[in-house]
Amino acid sequence: MNVRGRSGSRYQVQADLLNRGGQADLYLCRDDRGSTRVLKKYNKPITAHAAVEQVARLSALGRGIVLNAEGTNGDRKLGRTTETSVNWPIDVVDGHQGIDAVVLPLIPDSFMRLNSKGERHPRTLDFLGMARADPPAADVRVGVLIRICDILVMLDGRALTHGDISWKNIVWREDDTHAYLIDCDGLWPHHPPPTSGPSTNEWQDPRLIRRRVPAHDHYSDRYALALVLYRGLFLNSGGPRWSEAGPRGRWIKASNFPDRLDPTLRGLFARAFDRPDDTAGRPRPSEWRDALHRVYLVSGSRPTYRRDALRVLDDYADRFRDSVGPAAAQRRGTALVPVPAARAVGRGAVAPVGGPSRAPAPVGRPAGAAPAGTGAAVRRTGTPTPPAPGAARPVRSGARRGRGWGAGLILGTVAVAALARWTVENGEGTAPRGSVPRTVSAVDCPKEIVADLPVAERSGAELMRRYRTSEHLITVCRTSDGGFYYHGAWRKGDPDSTITIPAQATDDGYRAERGGYVYAISGDTVTVSVPGQAPKEYALTVIEQR
């Protein structure tokens, strides 16, 4: 089937259904430039004059943003800036009675995941904030949440309401802690507010539940953003709520906050949640963004994270991780699939499901077994917080013989995990640049690594470089006599499962060997050679360097 858009572009639409929702069906299509798009065909055409005009305006705006990002050669550069991190409609298909369909860009591959069956799905926000989904550590969560604030700051500046902010309508990636907003063909001006629209259970504005407004408005977006932050920062599954839906229900305030939470953030949550009808008090996205920057980032030309503030989040979130029971810990080597996000009450089919050209890397590591005699455990994959290449912990100090080294297994299928790479555009302020390492003056080698060094080499050991992958933390230290040691640890998991082995400096990195395992750092990659297996290369991000 071929259709023509209002822009004049023609689209060749595949016959097979891509996805189906309550109000629309999705089909892959190809435009006359050869770019793959998604046709969102409404079950009922859009006929109201105001809605027709709004969709047309959005499509004109989105088309300019998307085509400019893709460039004349069609290279995909979506999801790299705030404006290109919105799944704008880019064309309108008119019918006899109104708008029959809109054309959307594909969700960039970097926001997709493979489930345990090898099927491609958007990496929705429940993988970031639900304890049972084995979410990443606080640094990644904070980075993604800041980017979500950036996107909503941009929409707020354009006076646009999304109306259905929820788990299922935000996707994210860990590489550069980025986010991407979907289901955006229904963006509506702040004024006049919408009179109808979708909503998602557990994400509804308390005013809508009490029928004090006919549909979500821009104040509802502010409330939903506070829920995103409440659940994403702390892994809280609930939130404030009415004790019952009827008029006799009382408002139950949110109460699950870390004891050491910064008072500025605590005050913003109180404004967002304590008084359900006080829309004027709900913080703007810019207030949340600025607070997250101040609390969790060290300001400067090369911002870094505040470790003490992140530790408050990780310590608090551990109670929710622990509460999911041993089942999560037993899922080693497979992608973890959370309970699906709540179904939308309104708009239905939400996401153009990623490009057909290439499959994204799985969330989890393929199952594997430690080499015989190594004593190495195959660990759960999860997403990050300190730990990297190294499986079994060596005998401390000089007594390291007699134990095999299965360290290559810990790397698994490592994805790039930048500290936080951000794009600063349109005068929106600074943000962490994960690809830019923090340069430090002489700093002591971390004490937990010094404890693994031979006694004679502990005094005066200095930190040279810290690297990270999506699952691991690699540290190189130099001793006072000029020797180097390579330390690998899990970013999340047993803090005692580490290795510390002698290393040598090379022209562009470091090289460490033990028991047939070789770790060669060269530039922004580490090559791991495991006995009996082909060497593998994994991407690195430098966090700190001398």
C-alpha cells in the first residue's frame, strides 16, 4: 500500500502489522528517500478542527527537527539532543473525513533491547525504576532522569503538554544516560487545556481521578514528572494516592524517602505531592533539573557526580532490590524482564518499535560457565555500579598462587557505560559530559585496592586511571617504585569479587596478565583474552585520570 503525506512525500507501507493499540495500528513504511518510518493509522480519523490544526503544526515542527538531524544522507542522529529526543510526528496523511494517520520516525536502535526470546522492544522506563527489573545504579538513574527533565523543560518552554507521562512513554539508554519521549503525536498547547486524552493507571493526576479536570494538562505533566523522579531515584513502586476513588477518600502523602535526602529535593517532592489540588505549587521541570544538578553533580567545566549523594540513593534503593527476593539474584546470564508497564487507558499503541537494520545488544549477558578449576562464579548481568573484569577474588597480599582466574567471564557482553555524556544546546545550561574524564592531581590509590597490593608496595600507591563499562569498574594504580596494578570489580554485586594483578604500561594503555587471561587497555577499549576463546573487545569510558 502506498500513501501520500501532506508534505508531498510518498510512503510505501508494509502489509504486516507492527503493533496494535487501543486507538491506532502501527506499520513500518519507507519514504521516497529510502528512510524507514512508522505509519500510525488511527482507528477513527481525527476530525475536530482544533485537533487537526494541532497535529499539522506538530508535524511541520517535527519534520524540520528530524530531517535536519538526519541530514541529507539520511544518517540517523536522533536522540542526541533535547529536541531530537522527542518522537515527533513528521507527516500527516489526510483522509476523506480528517487525518487518517501520521508518520513517525523510528525509535533509535540505542533505545531498544532484546528480551529473553530475542524479540526487540523499547527499553521503557520500568527497566530504570522497578526493583524487580534489576535497574542500574544511582549514577545511571540520575543521569537519565536529568535528561528527562531536560526534555520536559524544552516542551514546557514551547508550552506543550504531553498528557501521558508514564513508564511506557519514556525509553532510555545507559551508554550516555539519555532518554527519549514517545507517543508525542498528541502534544497539546498549555492553553486552552485539553478536554480529552489518554492516561495510564498509577500515573494519573489526582485531580483527574476525582474528575476535577476532564483530561491531563501541563500541571499533570508536572505531577507525573515528580512520580518519575520519586520512583526512578528511590526505586519506590508506589507514591501518593487517594485511599479510595470516591469522594470520601483521603489523600495519603508520599512517605518513602531516604533519611539523608537533600532538603531541597525533599521540599520539591512535598510541593508536588502533599496537596493534590495545589497545581501552582507543583515544581516546573526546570526546578527539578536544577536541583538534580546541584545535589548530584560537582559543577565545573567537566562536571562529575557527587559520590556521597549517590551513595544515599543506592543504600536506600537496596531495600527494594532485596525485597524482590532471591529470584532476581538467580537470574544470571539472561536479560531481566520486568512486569509490563501499566496499560494506557487512552491512546493505545505507543511506540514505533526500533529500526529493522540491526539488532541492539541484549540487556543481559549470555549464559556461560567458568573455566574448569577457576572457582569463578557466573554473575548476574544487571546494569552498573562499581565492579569490572575479575571473577574470583585473589588471595590477598603476596599469596596469590594456587587459584585460577576466571576474570574474563565478568566482562561478559559489555556495553559502553559512559559516566554521563550530555549535549548542551539552545542555552539550556550545562550537564555532565560522560565522555570527558575528570583530571585529578595526585590522588591516593583507593584503600580497598591498596589492601590487595603486596605489603611492601602499599605505601605511596597513586591512582592513575579509572575506567568503566556498563557492568564494571577498572582502576589502574601506580606504586611508589613505578610498578602498575590493574584492579577489576563489579559495578553492582558482591564487593569482594574483584581482582588486583600486576600490569605494565604500554604506548596507549596498560596490559595485565594472570593464568592465561590477558587484559589489554588500548585507548577507549579493553581487549580480554580468555584461554580457549577468541579475544573480545569492549568499550571503555575514562572517569578519572592523572
